[in-house]
Amino acid sequence: MVVADEHPPALAKFLKAVTSVKADDATEILTGLLKRREIKTSRNVAKAVTKLLLRFVSQNRHTKLSESQGLIKDVRDLGRTLVATQPRELVIGNIVRRVLGIIREECHDNNSIMGFADLPLGGRLSRASSIGDESADLGSNPGSGTATPFSGRPFSRDGGEEDIDAMSRRKSKAYIPPNPRDLTRQGSIALPNPSFGENNLQHALFSLLRLQSEELPNDSPGLKPQSKEPFQDKDIRGDVIEGIKELMDELELVDEQVAAHSETHIHANEIVMVLGSSPTLQAFLMKAAIKRKFTVVMIEAYPNDSHATQDVVRAPSKFTTPTGFKQLSKNPRDEPLTTAEMKATLTSVGVETILIPDSAVQAVMSRVNKVLMGTHVILRNGSMITTAGARTVARCAQGHSIPVIVVSGVYKLSPLYPFDPDSMLETGESSTVIGWADSEIVGNAGIMNPTMDFVPGELVDHYITNVGGYTPQNLFKLVEEQYGSANDTLE
Amino acid sequence: MAPPSKRASAKKTGPLEEAPEALLQAVIIADSFNRRFRPITLEKPRCLLPLANTPIIEYTLEFLALGGVEEVLLYCHAHHDQITEYIRESKWSKPSSPFQIRVIYSPSIMSVGDVMRELDQSRLIKEDFVLVSGDIVSNISLQGILKEHKARRLADKNCIMTSVLREISPDHDSRPRGENALFVLDQNRERILHYEYLKQSDSDFPLLLPRELAKASPTMHFQQNFLDCCIDIVSFEVPPLFTENFDWQHSRKDFLHGILMDELYGKTVYAHILKSGYAGRIQSLQTYDAILHDITRKWTHPFSPDTNLNQQTYKYTRGHIYKESKVILAQSAVIKDNSIIGAGTSVGDKTIISGATIGRDCIIGKNVELHSTIVWDNVVIGDNCSLGNCIVANDAYIGDDSIVESGAVVSYGVTIEKGSRIPTTARYTKMSTKKEKDSGRFTQVIHSKTKSLIEYEDSEDDEDEQRETDMGALYPPDDESDYSDISDFSDDDETPGKRKKGHTRTSSESEADSFFREAYNSLLGALKQSHSVDIMILELNGLRMSANAEFSEVRRATAAAVIAYIVSKITSNENTSKVVDATVEKLLPLFNRMIFEVSDQVELLGYIQTELVGKERSGTLMQAVGMKLYNEDLCDDEGLLTWWNEGNGPEGETPEMAKVRDGAKAFVKWVEEQDEDEDSEEEESEEEDDE
């Protein structure tokens, strides 16, 4: 199920425009929009960048397998341009790296089909895994099937199955390096086994990593094969585009997938302190509200996020309360939220909501059971960048030994390490702090409005992503899964 | 109304899909029509000067892009070649630009009014448009304002403009010094009922409001605390209004004031008072400094240096410090808060930079102190210098041990000798043009290095200059000292604006006086630009009705204007009668509309007589005018003789007036005789009198 949510005008404008102009022009349009901050928030930026990359790849002159290095280079260059445009929007780099991963994987898949890759694993198996995903999906999540079951992307998995992944991972906690041989065998036999997907994925990834490490330096994935066999230089563009489209679907579905975890984290009669107003967070709470009765303490996040936060709390004027929500809440169900449900506010569905000023966090903290936050970007070492004030809240929670849980789509996970966290933080308009007309203050005091905060990994207890839950210490595994070991320097 | 964004996307889909709705257009006036940035603007137009190391025009264009504008008409005059070149090379001319930009140059553009008239003729405007000048810095979104404007237009057909205003406290740094305007707003602070441009010097100047105003709206807000950044949403009906009122120069003082004063137009203007966001206009060096200050301190976010609007590489660090890559700082150099340093700049040992803006490729020596200094590109500053809040333009060289005080301006390529001390009021330039020599006083300083240096000083001895100095402005010698000249042909002393200014200063001014002033200016302007008499009649009628003036006032104004015009035209005795004849003949329909009775004739002649007092050849003129009026049947015997015999003008006879009257003696005598004889030999006698 793709939620047809409304985009902000600038994003809608761009998404429409991008299909009709040349990729280079589209890049410049996006550059302008990003610079003017017409497209903000990680989600919208991610959507715009994905769409741009789709356009870029479909117009790129490198279409053949043998030219894949050229395509990778072009995409990387584009990525560098975009990252330079808005260096603090780390999600740009994430998306570009994901797309680079898609291209590399296509190369690898095709090479292995040809029989050149002498490694025991490859695209075949990862395909099989998607079939497995698909069948698992159909049971739990009928509306949200992946668009292309045979795309050969091992990463393309969604909610229902991920849940199980996450569970199994949580159970084991320790990362067990899979034995490739073993897994191959197991994978080829046990198709319907849902846990197979993950193993296979790791398997496929490993092969991918090994392949890359061998292939990339000499830059010739297509040349070696040519010497051996009557080589068909396959057109990989179509597959790459499929891969990017899947990424777009992932961006649409992410809230739903994250929300699927809500019931395991929010329990009856709990008091949950919430910082942030992101749609992911909202969907998470709404989903929980279907089954559970709990209290939400919203932190106002003045001044940058206070309006959005209030909107979450405010009774809806333009959206009516979803019909039958109340009844449904009595009969627990596993269906995804409808669009109307996503848009309903917490108060409208009967969740007791308390709005507190930022200064009262410490005072209220002792009363809450857990703290829930959205995030702007998650970094490799488990730290994150999010709404200003989050660090104080997290530190305060730590003082009270209250768990801090962060919900986020996996697309926000960045492989970067925060060597200089300050440089990743955006500073916003000073006028949101104080009116500019007030000359007595404006002329005499320095005024600063950091819109983001750096929260070190120690202060976060758990990350819930659309591919499962992770502790900050284990995030690096997810980074490897998402981006492989290829090191694309975009900054 | 469909949201503008929708239309924007329609445009971007290329020429194949013609947008059904009209494009959102914006008109940029990339000329300030004043000389406040002299001498810097001798070499570069104001809109291309760097502001936080990005040309000012970029901020304006980004602001329009943010507002969803789809077509930009950029009017320029001074340095139009540079502006055209800049726009052509910029990203705004690429297909990816959010709008189409057209640079229009016309040599006749001398004021905002001229631009509007040009616009009216060009027929490029189809819909309501955004009117800004080329030096706006703002991060507000126009979309909401446009929406409001459109809604208002539907409700009130007469609404022709929405102006964006910002409240500001009286002693705010960004408030333009020496400029003040009073806005009278209605109850809800939405409609602008009246606008009055105030001069600092005459603070006890009585405010005149149209009588109807109080009747129509019993509650009014009088607000003087507005920062008017001249961002207007203007109806397409406005350019024709400018054509109609050819003497309107300035969009505020003339247009806004005029349109609101005149009941006949029946037009309404609304204000949008900003509640959030930043908007400012670089009107003077003082506001330039203030806006730079705001940009550095992130008030204009996202338009701050680290957004890198112009392909820079600025990075932001805490304390509002912006550094581009490849900046070389000595270990012991200190960079304090609110500083901007461009690429390739090197800073020497123990140098302190606090709150300064430094461009690219500058070399700052050792032990230098820069406090709030504005340094542009390629500047060399020697060791042990100390610079205050001054501007150092591109390629300037400041020798070792120099001191430049706050407020000084060092223009392009100027070399300041070792050990100099540059005072607050100094302005140095290498440029010297003939024009400047005419209007300003120059001290030429020849330095040992044979680099000539010209101290630029504008010698317009206006009291307003004094005023601006008194205001304690950062840059006291704002050489364009008189705001009212903003729209003038700055070197032409004969412009209506100046004369108007003169009249404004007369302390006790009644409504009649104000009518007289307006009518006089409009007529004289019309005569000079040889507009058709129909337009003059229309104009005058409009003025008369709006001011509720008597015909006697109309006659007085006409007499004054006509005489002033004739006097200015006459160069020798020979062409006196020719000029008089031509003028009066041209204005026949006008005179016909103001003379009804004998007493009117008498009065007109009286006014003419009064006006002629003290003028050269007054007697001859009196006779010529009187005769012409008589010949054209504007005056009959009775009127002429009554005037003659009454012996005193409306204000009593003075010796000077008697002198004027005596000039017409021969003619009157002749008329008297004619009256008595009732002879037929008119032609002959006329010839006699002609000599």
C-alpha cells in the first residue's frame, strides 16, 4: 500500500518537473531548491534525490554492463555535487550510496549469471530470497508487495518479514559470521523458510563485498569476461532503474514498516515522552493506539519544531477522525493504517496527550516510562543528529534510567562517522528565537538558533528501523548491510 | 486561486505544455537612481556589489525564486552592460533557472516612474506582478502574500497594490537613517489610507489628510515604525496610472501618496505587515552595513554565506564564523565571532579579525586589527594596520601602519600610502569623470608612487546632509543626502521634484497651497515635456477635484506655471512674442475652461502680473501676454480695462507690480482708444504696438 500523502509544494513541483527536463537541469533545479531550503526534512530530500537519480540513470549514456564503472563514476560525481549543495543533509549521501550499491550489485549479479564469478554465491540466490520475501509478505501485508519480485535485490525486503529478522537478531544479539557454503546449501533447499532470507542476504552481501574488493581496483567488471566467452554485454539500466524504484517504494512504506514494531514497544498504560513531530513517529504512535491505551507527553520543541508539534496534538480540523477507528481499536487487527488514520492526530483518536515546554522535561522525566524520538540522521557509530534539545532530553532520561527509543527509516542511516559533529548541525534563522524588531536585544546580544542536536550513541538505547530494531552498538552491521564495504567518498 | 507552485511546475514542464494561467511575473528595478554608494558605484552598479561576498542581486533573485516567480523583467540603467553580462553568465539564464529572466535597458529610465511607463508601453505585463528593486534581501515567502492579494482583488476591485511592511523599533540599526514615512492604516491595519513622506528636518510639519478620510474610517492607525522594503504586489493597472501621471517619479512619495490623496482614482492599497521572516533593502551604506550584519548573524537564513549561493565553499562554525576552503590563517591569528573569510585569503600573525567580512584572495598582514571591516576581493592590507567599520573595495592596497576609521570608503584599486590615517568621512576613488567634477568637489592627491587618488566629495550643500550626520549614522557623509532626489534626474536642477521640495519646506502650508504646488508642478512638467493640452486639463481637473480647490486657485497655478515656462524659454527680446503666442495658443482650451466671467479675466491678469514681478523683461512680457489673451478673446475690453483701472492685483500694488503693469501701458491705452473709437483699423494699430 502506497500512502498517497501530500508533498510540500516545492517537492511536488520538483517531482513533477524532473520527469520532463534533462537530468543536468533537474540537478540544478534541485540544487536551487535545496539551497533555498524549499525542500527540507530527510524524507522529502530523500524522495527528491531518489527521483533525480532515477532520471539521471535513465538518461545516462552508460547502459551496458561493461560500462558500469562509468555509470558508477557519474553517479558518484552527481552525489558529490548534491552533497556539496547541502552538506548537512546527510541523507543525500545515503541515497546516493544506496544507488551506487544497486548498480554494483547489478554488475555482480550479471557477472555471476554469466558464470564468471567463481564465487559460490550471487544474484541467483538473492533472487530466490526475494521470492521468499514475497511469499512471506503476501500473508502479513497484502497491500504492500514489492513492485518487482524478480529484481534481484537482496536488500528489498519489507515490514512483515523484517520483523522476524529483527526478532531473530534480537534473540541472538551477537553477530555470527555466516559460513558461505553452509548457507548456500540451506538457502537452496529451504525456500519457504522465512528466516532464510536474512541468512541468504548476508550471504549475498558477503559475496558482493568480496567481489567488489577484487573487482573494483582493476576497474574492469566487463572486460575480463569478454575474453572468455561469447559475452553478451547486457543492458543493466533496466535493472538498476527497478532497483531505484524499489528504493522509492521503501521511502513510501517506511512509516508503515516502522509502525509495525510499535506494539512491542508501547505497552498498556504507559506514559511515553515524545520529542519530534515526524510522520514516522506519528504513525508509530497511531499504530500503537489501535491496540493500546497509553499517555503521550509531547515536548514542545520550541521554537523550531513547536508548530509542527502542536499540529500533532491539535484536534484535526481538515481531517476527520477515521471512521470506525474506535471500534477497530477494540478488535485488534494487523492491517496497515489507512491514509486517514495516518493523518489523524493523537488527540483525535483518544490518546491522552500532554504538551509540556522544553524546560519541564527534567521535571516530568521521573514520571514517564520511556522516551521516544524521531531523528534527522543516524550515524555509523550509533550517534544521531536530530531536533535541537534532544541531547538534553536523552541525557535527562539517562539520569533517570529511562530508555530512549528512536524510530527511523533505514534510509536515514549514514555510513559516516561523526569526527566533527558540529559541522553536521544546521543553524537556522535567528528570528525564530526572538523578533528582529527588538533592537535592544538584537543589537547587543549574539543570537543563535541551532536547529539540530548531536546525540551520542551512549544516550540512545534502541533504534527501531524498518528493517528491525538495533542497539547503537550494533548499528555498524546494518551499515554494512546497507552500503557494503565500498567506500564512496562523497563529502 | 491555484497555488503558484502549481503554475511553476506547469512552466517547468517546458514549452510543450503551455501553462493555462498567466505566469507570475516580477519586475526588478536594478537601479537605485541615487548616488548614495558613490564613489563605489562609479565603477560597478549597486546590485552587483558584494554583500557577504555574494552579489546583492543574487539575494533578490533567490528571493523571487523562493516566491515562485516565473518570469523576471530586470530594468537597468547605470552600468547596464555589466548587469546584462552578469545575468547572462549566471545560473539564472540557464534552462534550469526557476524563471525566465529578461534584462531590459532603456536610456530613458531615470526613475521608478520611468520604468513603470516603459513597462506600460512594452505590454509585457498581463497580470498582477511583483515589483522589487534590485537590492532586496529577504527570506519571506511571497506565496502567502500573493494569495492574500488575489483574494483581496476578488473582493475589492479597486485594490491595486499590496505593500510588504515590517515593524521595526525606532532605534534599530537596520532602520534607514534620515528616512521616515508615516503610514495611516485602517482599523484592521490592512488598508493603507494615507502615506506621507517625512523629512527629519521638519518634524513639526503639519500633516494634511483628505477630509473624506476621517468620514470613511473613524479609527485609524498612524504608524511611523515601518521599515518599508519596497516589496510590492502590483496590479497590472498601475503602469497605465504612471503613464497618466507623467510626473510621478517615485513609487512611494509620488505614486502611493498621489493615489491615496486623490479620491478620483478610488483605488485602494493594502499593507502586509510581516510577522516573521526577514526583509530589508539596501538603500544606503548604512543599511548595507546593517543588512550584512543580519546576514552574518543568520537572520536571513537560508540566505547566509554557508548556503553558498554563488558556488562558494563556505562552512559555518559556531559563533557565526564563515570560512571558505583554502583560507590560510596564521597560528596566532584570532578570528572572532561574526566574521566571514573568503577563499585564498591569508591572514598574518597576531592579526585580530572580529566581525569583519573579507573577500577572496586578500592578503592581510601581521598585527592587523579588523573590527567590523568590510573588505572585498584581492585587497592587500599591510602590517600593523587598524581598520574600523569601513569599506575597502576590490584591488585596494592599504600600506603598513595605516589607520582607516569607521565610515571611510576606499574604492576600487586605490592605494593608501604607508602610515596614512584615513578619517571617517573620507571617500577615495581612482575614478574621475567630467560629470562628477561638475557636481562634486575633488581633491586630487598625488602620491609618491604616482598613483593618483581622488577624494570624492559631493558638494551638495543640503541641510539634509547635516541631518544625516546628526542622526549619527554609521556612514555620516551619505553623499546622496536628499531622499527626495531619489527619483530625480540627479543633475538637473530644473526637475519638478526639486521644486516640490522647495515648496514642501515652506512651513505653513494650507490645503490650497498644497493644491497650488501640485498643480503648478504638474503643469510645468507637462509644458516642459510638451504633453498635449488634453492631458494637462485632465490632470488639472483631477487635482482640482481631489483638493476641492477653487477656480481662482487653478488660475493662480496656471498663471504661475505658464509664466515660469515662458520665462525659462525666452532667450532674447526678439522671440518674446513668439514664445508667448505659441504657449498661449497651445493652452487655449485650458484657459477657456477656467475663465467664465469678467472678474475671472481680471483675476488671471492679476496673477500673471504678480508672477512677473522681479522677472526679466517683465513689462514686455506683461504686454505680450495681455495682448495675446486679448487677441484670442480670452480677455475682452472690459476685463482688461477693469484690471488696469482697479490698479491693484489681488495682493495690493507694490512698486514692482506697478513696474510690470507699466509695461502693458501702451497696449492698454490702445485698447482704451479702440473701445472709445470702435474703429476698424485694428490690424494697423496692432502692428504699431508690436515693436
